[in-house]
Amino acid sequence: MMSELFSWFMDITNSKISALLIFFITFVAILFYVYGSKGRSERLESYRNIPFLDDDNDKDKDSRMHKTAENNEQNKV
């Protein structure tokens, strides 16, 4: 029984389909995790401009964003 399953999976056509299904299910699960909760989705959306923030010019804006993120974390707990 186990050797038949192993030989079926080792066939190149079957292993490609199995790998595709595993990766697709994982991708969909990640999407549900990220966008499933409205609070988590809003928190992640608030982080989208972090790479574009300039530390020298926008220190107060950065601190406000950090405080907002901390408040979201506290509300989550």
C-alpha cells in the first residue's frame, strides 16, 4: 500500500500536480490569513508607506504611525 502510494507520487506527472496543489492551497491560506480579519488588513495597509518615509524630514509623522501601530496592537490583545 505505502509503496504503491510512493511510486504514484514519484511519477513526474503526479508529483507536479501534487506540488501545484500544495503551493496553491498554501497561497490561498496566506491570502485568507492576511485579508480575513478587517483589523489585520487595516494594520497591514497602514504599513504600506513605511519604505517611502524619510527619517530626517518626517520624524513626527513616523512617530504618529508608530503610535497608531502600537494602539492597533494593544486593541488586538
